Amino acid sequence: MKKSATLIFLFYALTLLAQTPQFTWNYPAVTSQTHQYLLDASGNENDYFTSILAGTRDHVALSSVQAFKESWMRLFRPDDSSAFYQQRSTTKGQTWDLRFQLFTGYEYVRPDGEDAFSLPYYGGTIAGRIGTQLSFFADMWKGHYSNNVTYAFNNSPLIKSWVQFNDDHTQVYVDKVRARMQYDTAVGRFAVGRGTYQIGSNIGGSIILSDAQNDYGYLSANWEIGQLSVSFLHATLIPDSTTTSREKDYADKYLATHILDWHPSNRFHAFFGEHVVYGNRSLDASYLLPHTIMRITEHNLNDRDNVLMFAGTELAYGTGNTFYFNASMDEFSSSDLGTDSWKNKFALQLGNAIYLGKMRFCTEFTAVRPWMYTHRFLVSKFSHNGHPLGFPDGSNLIQYAGELNLPLPYRSTLNIHGAYTRQGSLGNSFTINYESRPSDSAPWLAGTITDISDVVANLAVRTLAHHLLSLGYHYRYSTDALGATNEITLAYQVRY
């Protein structure tokens, strides 16, 4: 055990000399492309930055009458990469790139047996680069739900944090901002941002770190040396409850994550890492060290924080096939291995993606033990602002999932995602304190079993470069009291 710990430590230390990392670290090779709501697709920061800075330079839509007329023509072209404002300039030997886009849209949701609700919104995106070292972007939008706001408040995946009702409760206001500023050096890249991260390939949700929650502020760093890289994240979270909700007396809560990656070839990728969630105190400098083992650190801080370990791999084989495997472990007792002990809190996920040209078909199996992601201290739960950081559907479950992504003519794409989940009622949510367990035995699917079938479909059409039309559908059948539900979503967005 001591020898293994020494090797891991040296493995981390070597990576501190690394160079030229990616803009985002450890972004999954496989992730879901099916989103019922157009605004629910968070996107990859690499894609955000690359697409925003693409296109012709030096165009300002309101610089002249002629430019304004030309902008209206560009807005309805099938192929155009311009934006409302874009400019490249050189000042004191430094080249500046700046690009600004405006967007607006409308989402209409019709639930079965319920009145419909709608979400009009507007926003802007800014991105730029100063020389070759400093880059930045921000994406911001604001909107309001109308009509059946009660249903929207309880069911819309876009409501993940702050909301505000108007005086007569006929509208619900929401807003969102995602941003990043990154500095590149000869030894690595360092960033401050607001967003979410996703670790490990998946289509049903990551068992390691999911992006299915509200954005959070973070500091991150990434270094590379040859085939190895180390990545580090320290995020500021919001606990799930407050002492007095009226005064919003939130405790301090943080997430620290580091990952060791190995890329021996472009066909194979393996990684190992740790999370620690801690709070009720100021930022702890012990968790700012990317090359140490945080579980040992946590023990020496009086064993009061929540540490999880994880690992995964992605293997490209044959022609257009990718296999992936993820594992996450909270607590583990080797002496109880093979038994139903509650201490064995772990999750496993494996899947395969088959690519036939531009079409992709994925299958996935996920198994999460009871009491996974739970903790005895409220502030240290593996969550952010009332939403899980782990597997979005919870724990004490097995899930089979599949997804088809099919390109169609006229720049259209059909995405269909299906999942069948069996979940027990014992220890199935991060919200439960594991000290409340009825016994130390926790077999798979313990408690009352609920079977859930989900089908989500989305048809996206982009016949014009700056316009996107989306039709979504979600069917769910549950063996509990909820039964069958249906939702149809129609969304439109224009971005220039």
C-alpha cells in the first residue's frame, strides 16, 4: 500500500512540468446530444470559444446604414459566420480578437393533461483573445416563464437555482451566466470561470461529476508532460439549505478535484482522480495542492470532509467504435467485499459508441450502490444548490440506456435517447443522511422498487446559419403513483 501511494505521488509530481493542455480538461469523448429543451444544452467550452471567434473580421452591424442593411442580409443566409460585432486590431504589438453576439428565442412546452407554459428569453455572448496568452468568453441570458408557471417551476430542468415570481405569481424570472478567462503559460494553463464540468464519457449522466446542475464559480489549472497530464479544479458551491432562508445565511461549501490523465495514443485514454467536498469554514489551502492524495489530507484534517475517488478509460477500436468505463467510490470496505454492507458505496458505468459516418449509436449500463453520494454532514453532501453532482438519477439503481444521433438533410439532426431504470427506495438520494440508515445491510435495489422508462427525442433544424428550430418530446412511465407523463417542446432561437 505504501509503495502504491509513493508511485501515485511521483506520478502527480512529474506532471507539474506540463505544457500545452486543452482549453477544457478531461472533456468526455462520448456524451449525450439529446436535449428536450434548447437552452438545456450546455455545450463544450472548446466549441464555445472556437465557434465564437470564427468567421470574417471587422464587422459592426450598426457602424453605418450600409452595414446595417448588410447585416440583415447576412442574418438570413444559409452559410454565414459573421456576428453583430467582430474586430481584430493590433495595439503595442499585441493582437486583439473580439466578437460579440446577440440572441433571442422562445420555448413552448405542452405537458399532457396540463396547461402549456412558455419561456421567451434574450441574451448575449462575448469572446476574445489578447495575444496568444489571454482568452475569455461569457454567455448570458435572461427570460421569464408565463402561463402554467407552477408546473414550470416544479418540472423545468432550466430552473436550477435563483428564480423570482412577480407580484401575482403569473410569471417566473430566470437568468444564467457562463464565463471563463484563461491564461496560458509555458508550464500550463490557469483559468477562473463560472460553469460546470463533466468527467467520464456517458450518455445517461456522469457517475463521477455531472453537469446537470446550476453553474458554479471555479479556479482551474492544467499541465501536460508527454503522455501524462494533471488537472485541478477548486469550485465554490452553494449548500442545499440555509439556517434562515429569508436572510439566506449560507454556509461556505467547496469542491476540490484533481485528475491524473494518461494518453499513450489517440486511441486510448485512462484517468484517475479524487473529489473532496468540504465546508463550514474558509478555503482550506491543503486542498489547493494538485499533486497530493486528498484522502490522506482529509484524514489529517480530522476526517470531517467527504472524499470520493474515481477512475475511467476510453478506448477507440476498430473503425468508428469507442468503449468507455467509469468507476466512482465513496467508501469501501475490502473485508466486506461481496457482501451487502452499506459501506460499499460505489458506482460503475460502461458503454459503447458506434459511429457509421456521421451517425452515432450508443449503449450504456450504469449501476450505483445504495447510499452513494450521501454524507452524515449536511454541508458535505455531493451536491450543489439542491442538485446532485453525481449521477443525476440518484443511487441504489441499475440503468440501461441507448441513444441514436442521426444527421438528416437540410442541416437537420434527429436525436433519440431511451433509458430503463430500476431503483430501490433505500439510500437512493444524496439528500439522505446515511446515519439514518435502518441497518448496516444494503443489498442492490433495497426497499420498494420503482421501474422507470424514459424516451427523449429532439429534432433540430438549422436551414439558416443564424436560426435554429427545435422540436422535443419526453415520455416517462413510472410504476409509482406518477404513472405516465408526456411533454412536447417547440423552440426557436436566432443568434447574430
